Amino acid sequence: MSACFSISTPRQAPRLPSNNTVTQTDNRFRRLTQALDYAFKQPELLRQALTHRSYGSCNNERFEFVGDSILNYTVARMLFDQFPQLSEGELSRLRANLVNQNTLAEIAQELKLGDYLYLGEGELKSGGFNRPSILADAVEATFAAVSFDADFAAAEQVVRRLYAQRVANIDITRQAKDAKTRLQEALQARKLPLPKYRILSQNGEAHEQWFKVECDLGELALISTGEGGSRRAAEQQAAEAALGLLEQKFASGKKSK
């Protein structure tokens, strides 16, 4: 395993690995860089961005710290420009839905990022390449790697390309309120009891827990589930799924009449 990559500063050139290492790394990541639409001049930065701490001390944790800030700013700016009529609170809720672990894991799956991760033996055996928390961290670290390889503007463009369709597809009539609030209001409008949420499973270490939650609509005999890196995120996903079931049930009821 190569040493941690040395990030360049205005007064110091980067310490490059051997040409052979660069070529091997570049070839391995060719499909990924095509999906990102960004060609790394220093591919070892991408390798470190995809290295989990279980693999060694040269990992992506510090990259993730920087990438998180790049992501939050870029998505905030996209929403600010796209929805000039929304308040700060409404924009914050939209951003939270776009930068959470579930969305980042979806993006990682679209990029097939799990195929490129460097994981320790334990994480490999336990399916770490599919774990949402690991995938989400790697996506954020990749944004940082682009900024180190080029600059902030290049990293911002990568984020914009990955999020453009997601921002364009936002329905503010649905997204201005979170899923649990919309579900509660939909049930109250029909004079139905409020949903009950139950934790079905809780796995992982304290800093990487994964929750599976059930949303029970009681007398409607509708049950949905959701998963997430926190109980709240899992409940929101379950509520979103319950809203879909609720709409289907009442839509079919209207047709039968």
C-alpha cells in the first residue's frame, strides 16, 4: 500500500508516487472517472478518497471532512438559485433531503463506487462495499479529491452534474414539509389515527449505526418500512413510503366507485 498522498500547496509541489503506481491506479478507476466526467491528474488522490479506515491509516476520513463542506455549499447554491421564492427554513429542509446519507449512497450506487473501495478484511467480509455509511463517506471524500487535484470550481461542477436532475425533479409542494409531517396531515385530513413507528433493527457501531423502521397505519392495514443512518432518517423514509401506499389506496377506492 502506498503512503498517504501529499496535498500540494502554492509553495510545495505534490509528492508523486511512482509512474507505475499512477498508471495502475489510473487504469483501475477509468470507468469511475468517466462517470464523474473528471480526469484526475493525480489519481492517487482518488485512491485515498476511496480508502476506508479499516484498510489502513492512509484513509479518506479527512477528505470526507472537506468534501462535506463542498457538497453542502454547492447544493445550497443550486437550491438558492432554483427556488428564489423559498425561505431559509424551506431551503434547509430541501438541502437536508439531498445531502443525507441515503441520497449519497444512491449516488454511490449509480457510480458503482462500491466496486472501487479499498476495505479491510473485516469490512469486506461483512459487505462494507454495500454499506450506505461507507458509500456516502466515499462520495464526499471524492469531492474533496477533485478539489485537491484541481480546485473548488472543478469539485463544484462534479457535484452539480451529479445533482442536477435531483434538483430539477424537486416538487416543492411535497418537499417543503418533511414526509412525517405530510403523512400526519394526510391522515388528519381523513380523520384517521396517527401512524406508529417501530424500530425493527439497529445494527453497527455507535458512529456507523443503521436503522430499519416500520410505519404502521393501523386500521388502514398498511405497513411500510424505511432505513437510514439515524432513527429519524429511517422514519422519514418509512413515512415517504407510507404516503405512496396511502395515495394508492385512496386512488383505487375512487376508481372502484
